[in-house]
Amino acid sequence: MFDLDRWREIFQSINKNRLRSVMSGFTVAFAILLFTLLFGIVSGLSNSFKSAFSDDAQNFMKVRVWKTSKPYKGLQTGRRVQLRNEDYNYIGKEYEDRIQYQSARVFKNFSIKYKNEANVYRVRAVNPDHQFLEKTIIDEGRFLNERDLNERSKNIVIGRLLKSDLFGERPALGKRVNVSGSSYLVIGIFSDEGGDSEERKAFIPITTAQMMYGNNDYLNEVVLGYNPNLSLDKAIAFGKQMERDMREKMNIHPDDRSALSVRNMAEANKGVGIFMAILYAIVILIGSGTLVAGIIGISNIMIFVIKERTKEFGIRKALGAVPSSIVGMVVQESVLITTIAGYLGLSLGTYILSLIGNSLEENYFIKDPSVSPEIVIGATLVLISAGLIAGYIPAKRAANIKPIEALRAD
């Protein structure tokens, strides 16, 4: 392996047969390049799907209601359905073992003012678990807690950009803001992967909102996170069961999608998973075809090369070379060319993907295309192994030919 004389002979052979070496290398490099680009594009699509759901927890579920579109049990069409605290409590008690997080929601649009700065912002009245359901990242202070709910406190958690609008670079934590005429204490500042609109929102305790802005127990939505130990199929079944039970409880027609719906991330995750599995299967099929074409190309070239060098092998054997040394030299040369070409193909493919970056995201939904090094290295190893076999089989046959026969070969 580390015989300098052999390496010198290998490089002399490559230099003497440049066209053949380039053809062998090009076959390998192109196969790895195409393989890298295909997997990179699919990876970009996968990244787009992941970012589309990045704002919510992966086990997110949402129960929302509106007006009925079908009569049921003597109740007319167009009836306004209303979620209440008792529905929130029913869900938490009935499905306790299948729920990780739970929060109610009440939506308000309030003018929020600090000194001379003011604007209208979206305010959500929620429970403490909402922090985990919306992936709210606390940068300063804290989120709402159970004590805030029990005491109906006038505490508020504001988004990073909302803080920037009202306070600029000045500290906001511990300051009081005017929320539609009422003074609220800023107890936390958060950021959110959902984008600018999410970071211009604010959170207050739901009990405070119900007491001050309606004096009722009305809810707009109930959101929850199902137990992450549930499989996707069980999580989907849970969502459907909860929807059926809630329809029965609230006297809603079983087929009335307008009156009540349950958005279940498990269904979206399963759909995306199936789609990506199919896409990866197609890419693997195409990529495998490319690799097979590369292997066939290497084999054909090596067969031609061995036939071309039969006389050379005969001379070597006549001078005392053993068959194993001839085979080893050919195989080593084949593996060297394959390895270098595979690395060049991998490097070029990775470089092209880095140039593409996010330029395809807007029109083609391909975000940050990249490829796992393990996959491409595995493909390269397959081609190197193929190069080894492609060189070994014909070299073994040629090395076993008697010197006189080899010298007579055309």
C-alpha cells in the first residue's frame, strides 16, 4: 500500500493515459454530482415543510368553533356556537392522559401605549401552557404563571418587536404600559420563530381578559399539545374522537365542518412524512440508477484498459512480477481515480447547493438545500468499491495469462 515504487508507476500510468483516466474520473464525478444535487433539492423541500410548521409545537392541536351550517336536534342553521370555560375543563379532564399542554385563547385588539409611543396590537389572553404550544422564547423576565391566573393580575408579556416599537433601546422589563386605558406591568419579553407579526403580539392572563373585557367565560379557541408518546396514528384517532365528543356535547351535526373543527398537526405531519418518503424513494431510485450507470461506465473503461495493458502485464510477468502485484497495482490505480473523482463530484455538488442557497424558496419552496454527508460519502464508497471490483476482475484474469500469451495479445 505504501510502496513508493508502485505509487510512482501508478502516477506514470495515469499520466501516460490521461484521456482514459479523465473518462474514468468523469463517470464517477458526474454520478456523485447528480446524486448530491438530487438529495440536496429534496432536503430543501423538507426544510420548507419544517419551517412552515416551525411556529407551533409538533404535537399542536386546536379546537375552534363558528356558526352551524346544518340543522341538528331541532336547532336551526346559522346558530352561533360558543366555547366556554366548562368546555376547556371538560377537554382537560376527559382526555387528561393524552394531553401534555393545554391553553384557552381569547383574542383582542388593544391600543398599547408607553409615554408618547402608541399603536394597536393583537393581544392574546391565554393560560401558562401557551408558551410551549406556540414555541414562545422568553428573552427577558418570565411568561405568565398560575398565580397570574388566580389573582387576575394585570401582567403582560410583550413581543420583541412590540418592545422595540414602544421602548426602542430602553429597558421595558418592570415598566408599565397603558393597555386600552388600563395599566399593565411588563413581566416578560419574548421572541418567536413565526416572524415579525408574532413578535408584535402580547399575552395577558385569560382570567383577567374575561373579567375586564366581557365579564363572561367565553373562549375563542382551545389549543393543546397531545402526549408526545402517542404515535401519529393514535394522535390522529385522538383528535377525531375529541371532535366527535365535542360535537355531541355542543349539539352540532356530525358533518358540520363550519360549526366545529379540530386542527391536528399529527395529520399534517403524517401527510408530509408520506410525501417526503415517496419523494426520497424516487430520488433514491434515480440516484441508484445514476450510480449503476457510473459503475457500468467504470467497468467498461477498466475492461478496455486491462485489455490495452495485457502486453505490459506479460512483460512484467516475464521479468518476475507475481500476479498479485499486477492486480494490486491496477486495483490501487482504479481506487485512486475513483476516490479523487468522487471527492471532486461531492465538492462541486455541495458548492452548487451553497450557491443556490434560498434563491429557490420563493418560487419553488426549496429552502437551504443541502445533503447529509453520510449519504453522499456512502454513495462514494459504493462507487469506490465498484471501482475496486471493476479493476480487480479483469486484472485478475489478465494477470493469470501466461507471459507468452500476453505478449501475443492484440
